[in-house]
Amino acid sequence: MSTASDVGARKMSEPLAYHTVVHALEAKAGWSADRRFASAVAHAVDGHIAYKRYHAAGRERAREGIGEEGIKRLVRDFLETDINPAMVFLANVSRVDSALRGYNVYNASANIAVRTNVELSDASKRGVKRFAAERDLLTRADDPGPCKTATLTVISTVLEHVQSGGDCLSRPTSVSHLAEILGRGYGVGADVARAIEDDWLAPLSLLPQKLGCHKRTLERSLREVGLTAQALRRADRMMRVAAGLFAGDSLTSIAADCGFSDTAHMSRSFRAACGFAPRMLVDIARDDTAGDGYVSRLPYRRPHAGMRPPSNFDDL
């Protein structure tokens, strides 16, 4: 089984693109609720896809003559089920400048083939009217129009969401909440996610007992919908780290609260998920929460006295 560090090392050698943009550009039919859920869980811990898929999908959409509005609708739809920690963080900030700083940090740090830097060009009390974007292609390929539209729709939608006070998108606040948004609140994935969220430091070996089933039955049921208990826990931990950044705690405390063996383990996992370390967001979160009356839209719970970290981290 690949670890977070294995994924990170493997992907450093190939140019990448953000998963939401790729899926929106590919515009494949047949996305069932279970498949959307499994895909979102997988991309919470590995948020990138090979650039060649991004580029090929953009070229195909250009040949088909799909309009900008069609691409924007697809991107917005996938953003509502995106629980990668980078997007979880950006969607939770309270200020536009915080969202822009986080977005630009991602683009400067992640191993993506096309880096986009965004600056406000027209802002007012009513919100951002226009922004300027520079696209830096790190490959010899061209930059199809649909690719640019899809990428810029991500940041424009995030800015709208932040300006609306979190009302623009129906954002999940947990893995089980995502299942509910997708209409799978009573599926096996949601059941396991809730069990993990109730006691996220407990060993996964206790899940069958908690859910009243045999281990192999649980594993088979999850496999049938493209999931594993390990993936669900990793996704939960990534969302938990993103929430913890707004709590004002040290990275050491966040790592311990979320069940990582140490800060380095948390940082490796976070970097594998979204391309940069959580320490790069600490200052943004601190500045964002400095304003009076700030209330995080993302709940962050600390372990209670009855919870203890697992003794074996090999199944993380």
C-alpha cells in the first residue's frame, strides 16, 4: 500500500493539474453519487492528476466549442464536493486577501504544470469586480482556452464564496457531511466516516465492532463503492488539519490532536495532498482570524480525555 510520502515522491517527477479542474474539463457522464464520494475522498489525500489529462481535456472541449458558461457550471459543481485541504482552507477564510494569498501560495509551491498568479485589479466594498491573472506554463504545450477558463473559475468562485460569508457554495464541513450532500448519508461510507469522526484516534481495527459487522464484510462493502477505511480516515485527518490552522494552535498540537505520529508526518501527508506544507498557511490563517468577530465556518474539535492515539501508525 502506498504511503503519503510514496505518492509525493512519485508525483514530483511529473507535471500535474488540480483534480477539480481536470474532472470538470473531462465532463464525463455517469458520475454516480457513490463515485463522486469515493473520488472526493481519494483526492482529499492526493489532489492532483497528470497534466496530460488536463491538457487533453482542454483541447477536446475547445474542439467541441463548449462555451465558458458550461465550463464554469461544471467547475462550480465539482468545487462543492472538493474536500482537499487546500480547498477546505481557502473556502474557510473570511477575507478576500487571505484567499488570494493562499491560492498564490498553492500555485507557487505545488508541482503543477501551469502556475497562475492572481492579483486584484478592481475591488470595492461590494466585492471584487475584476482580477488580473498571469499564467506561467512550465511545459512546451499550449494553453487551451477551456483550461484557462476552468482554472480561473476556481479562484473566482472561491472569492465569491468568501465575499458571501460562506453562502455561495454548499461546502461540506466533514467527510460524513459530504456524503449527506451527495445523498449518501446512509451508505456504508457515511457510516464509517461518522464512526471515525466520533473517535478519530481509535484504531481502525475497532470499526467492525462499532458498526456491528465482520471485518471482511465491512471491507467488501467499502470496496464495492470504491472506498477503504484508511482512505476515509486520511480524508478526515486532512480536513481536521485545515480546520486546526484557524484554531491558533501550534502545528505540533494540531498534529497530536489529529492523530499524526509527529509534525513531520502531518506535513508530509499535507504536502502529498495539496503540494505544500501546512506551515505555509499558518501566517495566512493567523492574519485572517485577527479580525474582530471572526467565527470559523469549519468546526475544529480537540480530543477529549477518553481518546488516545493509536499505538501503530502503519495503517495511516
